[in-house]
Amino acid sequence: KKHRRVRCTLDTGAAVSVIPTKMAHLGKSVESTNPMRCQTATGEAAKEVATVHVEGLSDEWIPLGTDLRVMEPSVTKTLIAAVPTCRKGHRIVLDLDKGSYIQFKNGKKVDLYVHGDVFCFDLWLDDKPKPQSSPFGRQAKP
């Protein structure tokens, strides 16, 4: 299998986790339960056009998976993992130049690193399109 290493930014200020439109094929389309409109940190208006579920492996070979929103216009160039949505079932520990994302159920730890001024972790995702090759096949209803 061909996999792609994707940097995920851990964002303490984001309300939801998002994926760039050009990377949405890395996830499997799922029905959005609560399509949203939002204003980005730069003041730009955006709306959700789909939700995809991604599953991959961390650098430590720990399976990770989550639902990510696809926004238009695309509000990011990389995956944004929103702390409010990814902290459920996990402990997040941040220090000056490193951190940890720890699973409660088994104590497995994903190492976080600083890139620029933000905490990140890497996720290995299958680079092949999922069965519903386009996440826009099942769009969220307005």
C-alpha cells in the first residue's frame, strides 16, 4: 500500500477538526450530523460541504481515526485537529517544545512536536481514494 505522511496541527482554538478540500479523498465520506458555517481566524466566511472519516497510524504505529469537516473555501493547507473534539478519551499534555496525546483506555502515547509556533503530530494515511472516491458524493444538507 502507498501511504502519505500528513502533518496534523493541534489547534486549541478551533471548534472543529478540518481537512483541506484537496486532501478529502484520503477519507471516507460520512453523513454530516450538523453542517456548519463559520468565520475563520482571518475573518473569512466558510461553510461545510462534506464530512470525511480518516483512519491512519501515528509515527508510533498507534491507530488514530476521526471525522473531519471539509470547508469551502478551504480554510487550511493541512489537517487541523481541534482540541475540543480530539480530547474526548484522551489526555493532551503540552510543554514548551513537546507534548503528548495519550489514550485513556490503554495509555498509548503519540508524541507531539513544535513546528513553527504550533504543536503537531504526523499521521500516515492510505493515499488511495476511498470507495466513495469523492467526499462530495453525499453532501451535507443545508
